Amino acid sequence: MLIGGRWNWLEGWLLAGVYGVLLVGSSVWTEIYAPDLSEERMQAISHPGSLHERLILIWVPFLIVVTLIVGALDGGRYGWSLVPLWIEVVGFGLFAAYAALNMWSAISNPFLSATTRVQEERDHHVVETGPYCLVRHPMYLGLCLLGAALPLALGSLWALIPGGLFSLTFMYRTAQEDDFLSSNLPGYEEYMQRTRYRLIPGIW
């Protein structure tokens, strides 16, 4: 709200509340029902391995912060963009879709990680249940939606620039991850043949 410049900025309060509930709720669910997943994510963040993975772990949160700052300055303080209410509603709808895909993916895939690696110590194998029978990277699809959801929900067109870079990062990530897993995870190449689409069923 400080960046937005006013305390009566409804969109900012609403997005902050929804985002906060999602973060707390997903963290509590993970700790209770998937502690191995929580441990894996912490391990991946603290020991990312390659320079490429380290850069990704810096680049992604940086883009989120920039998107939120630009969105707050635009939608809350200065009003550079004239975004109609229905566009903001679409933004919150995309955010809901992101949240749903995020949780569905976490429930379906016990090997989700912040970095790309084969978790041999956890008997890592190909997951084809839940959203993974539709696309190979459903959580990345959700994150791509988040790149559009945050700017639109905040009423900012300018924030679509860093938000778009955020989404493009995960589009690139799908190709990089497919290349790695097809070479290092048994059965993944066959899975790619059965589940042809990376992000959007029937399209790509």
C-alpha cells in the first residue's frame, strides 16, 4: 500500500489478501501432507547446483518484485493505465486459475522442485496423473498465467512488461526441462510422446 500511495486502493488490498492466504495455505498444506516436497524445495533453494539454476532462482523473484512495484505505482499511485473494471476481474480470474493449477500440480506430483534435477534419492519417476496427463508442465502454465494475472488485477498495463518476461521465463523453462529430463529421467522421453503438449492442451 505504501508503494501504491493510498490506503483506499481496493485492488491492492484484495490481491495482497488473496496472495497471502494462498502462500500461507499452500505452505501449511505442504508441511502437513507433503513434508518431503517441502524439504526438497528448501534443499533445492539452498543448494541449486549449476550456475544456470542459481540465476533462475534470482531472476524469477526479481521479476515478481518488479511486476508488483510497477503495478502498484501504476494502478495505485499514478494511474498511468486506464484499465476498466472487467479487465481487473479477468486478472483475478487468472490468479484463481494459477492458484488451482499450483495446488493440483503439488497434489499430483511429489517431485516438484525449485530446480531441475533428478531426485534419485527419492526414487524419482515420471508422473502422469492429474494435470500431467494433459500437459507436461501444468505448474509452469499456472506461473505463466500469474505473469498476466498480477498486472491486470492491479489495473496496470505497464506491469505486463516484467510480467510478460516472467511468463516467457517459464516458457523457456519448459524447453530446458524437457531437454534435461528426456536425457536423464528414465521414461520421460516416452512420456513426451504420449503427452505431446508442454503448456496448452491441443496447441503447444
